[in-house]
Amino acid sequence: MKSVYVVFFLFVVASFSAFAQQTCMTEASIKALDAKWEEMNLKPDPEFFKNQLAENFVWVHNHASMVDTKAGAIKRAETQAANGTSNTRSRVQSDVKVAITGNVAIVTGFTVVDRGPTPTRYHFMRTYAEIDGKCLLVGNHTMAIPEEE
């Protein structure tokens, strides 16, 4: 009878360990998801935005010059995909940092966006939340950094 309990205990521990390892809320997976966000803003794929943005997603652009919702981000991606292009030549991230608390991750860093005539450097802060076992982008705030004079 003891062996049944031991086997059951080992099964529970193994199941818990497997579940714990399956979370998307790790620094590596969040950084990869955030890099994919940058890539999909360069080469828009509407399906990515449909699947990776939370229903209540909000993107506050530079100095609140524009605020996007999930529907707005998807529509822009659909338009750009239909045109076969975005208006961006490149997007390069740097100094990306991830802070995870429970089921929420905050990602900060810089992105240099080249839309011509000269690239613009943005500071960003994005919020990801694990919802039903999937990490979704809930909020994005971007702020252009003025060029030094």
C-alpha cells in the first residue's frame, strides 16, 4: 500500500513540475514575444495581433498623439499587409529588461525606428499578462526621445 502512495506522490510532483515549466511567464519567453512584437510591426501579420493582443489592449503613442486599441492595431496591420508594406524600414531593440510579478511582466527598453528621413529612438514600456495560460500584450507606451542639440 505504501508503494501506491509513493507512486501517487511522485506523479503529483512530476505533474506540478511539468505545469510550472509550461508557463509563458519567463524572462526568455517574454523577451522572445516582445521581439516578435517588434518584428510584426515591421512586417505586419494581422493574425499575430489578433492572437497576441488582449481584448482590452491599449497603445499610447508618443505624447498621447494617438491611442490604439486591439481593433485599431489589427486594422493597421491588415491595411499594411494588403499594401505589402509598412512605412517602416527597420526596428532595432536595445537594453530590453523584463520584470515579472506573478502573472504580469513589464518590459522596458529602447527601439530605434527608421521611417526616414532619420531614425527615431523610442523608449518603450509594455505590459504582458498571462491569461488562460497564454501571455498577451495588454498595454504599450512609446515615447520618442528628442535628439540632443
